[in-house]
Amino acid sequence: MSASSRAADSLCRDCLDLYETGAEACPRCRSNRVVRHPEIAALAIAHIDCDAFFAAVEKRDNPALRDLPVIVGHPGGRGVVTTACYIARQYGPRSAMPMFRALELCPDAVVIPPDMAKYKRAGNRIREIFRASTPMIEPVSLDEAYLDLSADVRLQDRPAAVSLAEMALAIERDVGITVSAGLSHNKFLAKLASDLDKPRGFSVIGRAEAADFLKPLSVRKIMGVGEATARRMTELGITTIGELQGVPESRLIARFGKFGRRLARFAHAEDERRVTPDRPTKSVSAETTFAADIRDADRLYEALRPLSDRVADRLRRAGLAGWTVVLKLKTSDFRTLTRNHRLADPTRLADVIYRSAAALIAREADGRAFRLIGVGVTDLCPPDNADPPDLFDGLS
């Protein structure tokens, strides 16, 4: 990186350089796809939403559709729009709209019946890309998820904003569709941010401006506020989040019950909900990408030590241990090598993880250049029988 994470406030979405603002274009690659925000290096909760997902997958598979209005959904009298591409949306069609109405608005649209198996395959590949950066993934649907990219859980030794931009590029390259990303300090704001600049957007909402940012927005921007709730708010003279901020929490609870408390918190940019994964943890790992390729084994050992410490710390905090140590190396030509070592007893100790992975490095460091190293522990279990004391400990 060209600047320390403390000073950095600009991110190039193309070359992933995080730097201190200077010229308008990225100083490294001259791209104009730059995100600027004073808190960009300090925020870690993300929301990613695929752009017109079903329609985008269809256009990916049939390039002849690229510049045409495409609607995915079942045609017929009672059919509804599942997804409309952005070209079609210019004419009015929207998700859940009756198909006959959508075709009245956009009669030239190409209507394609949904292929859920195909969309699921694309969604699974996107999830794999997420998992390379963090195990803390909370899916909302096939095409949408929250991610926790905090330093204590993310798998890459880089700021969350860089990982988020890298994931967006990887999805474009490997899946063939675009996504919009939002970054903030909580889920509510990250979701709002991802909606700000669609398609192919990347937006940031920081702590400092959050409350003021929310003031002019409609209360309908708050999750859970549908037509009926918005109508009840209008009866109270509340149509914007700024107006909602002026209502005491006790009054909102009296009018809306438990949801009133959430309304009050969201209105003031507060959201205590954590990113909750949809499946049990199967492995704990950490990795780092080198600024320059490394061939020397000693330098690989040096990089391995802090990664082993991070994995051990995560195991302790998660209340887990594991039977198998996994070494990951990526060569300069982007081939990924994984090597495993099964332990005699499960472990959660950094020294055991380090020694096991170092022995695996010794077999692989044959002069090849490596651009990434990672270490992890899998075959997880409770820590009850982990790391039994050596019978000879304490004997001289």
C-alpha cells in the first residue's frame, strides 16, 4: 500500500491500492474508479448485492441479450416479474410486478423463464469467493449477503475495504456478473450503502456522518417499514428518518411495540445485530498476500508465525480446537497448493500450528515463487481434550 491505513482515505477499485488522497485518478494505475472516505480504512461490516442477478446470469450466458431489455419470470396471466435488468427498469418493470403490466410498460422485453439450478450454481460460486476472505457470512438470498470483515475474523491481512473491492472484482472475473457493495460499521448502514450507487457500485457510510446522512431519507428505507407502518407514521407526522429521530423511543414503543425500539435505534444509525453465519464453522484460518513474490523458505517461516498466532487466538475465542493443520500456498502463476497434517491430538496452540505448517513448508519451498501463504485448522472439535501435557514435561 502506498500509505498507512491510518492516513489512507482513498481506494482504487481496479488495482486495490489504498492511499492518501491526492490526484483525482489512482496514482498507481490511473483508474478513475476511486472510492474516497475518511473512515474507509476503519470500517468492516459489508453488504454485497448482485446487480439484477437472474437477468445478469442470463445475459452472461447469452451475449446477444447484453443490450436488450430482459425480464426473468413466468409469462402468462398470473405470472410476475422475478428480475428485470437495468435496461428494462428504465421503462418501469420491477420485481414482483404482474408480468402483463411489465410487458405493457416494456413491450419489447425478452422474457426468460427462471432457471433456479443455474442461479444456484452462480450463487454458490459467489459464496466461495466470500469464504476466501471471511468465515462470517450471513446470506440473505442467493444474490445478497452481509459480511464481517473485522480484523479478528477476516482471513486476509489487509483492510476490509480492500478485501471487499477484491471480492467484487473476483465475482466479475469468475462469475461474469457485477455486484454493488456497501461498507459501514453496522448491517443497517452497510445495506443502505450498497443501494446508493447501483449497478457496480461501492459506497461507504461512516460513523461521523451517519445520523445526518439518514435525516432526509424516507422512513421506508428502514428495514421492516412497509406500506402499513409508513402510513401509521404519516399519521404521526413522520415521513423522513430525520423526523423519526425527534420522536422519543418511549413514544415509538408505545405506538409500535418492540419494533418501536428498533425504529429508534435505526433512526440514530445504531444497529447491534451481528453478522451471523448460516452454517457451523468448519475451519479457522488466516492468510496474507505478499507485496512481492517470495522464494526463500526463511521468509515463508517468518510470515507463518503471526498467521499461526491469529488462528490460535480465533480458536480460543470460538471455543474450538482442531485435528488437522492446513498449509495454503499460491504460486506466482496463481496455482493454489494445499497441504494437510493430521495431529495425534487436537490443538488450539500457536506453536503446534506453526511447527506443523513449517514442516509442510520445508517440503514445498524448492525455489518456486509464492505470492500468498495461509494456515488453518480443520476437523474442528470442542477443546476438552486438546493439547494434552507431555508426559516428560517438568522432568530433567
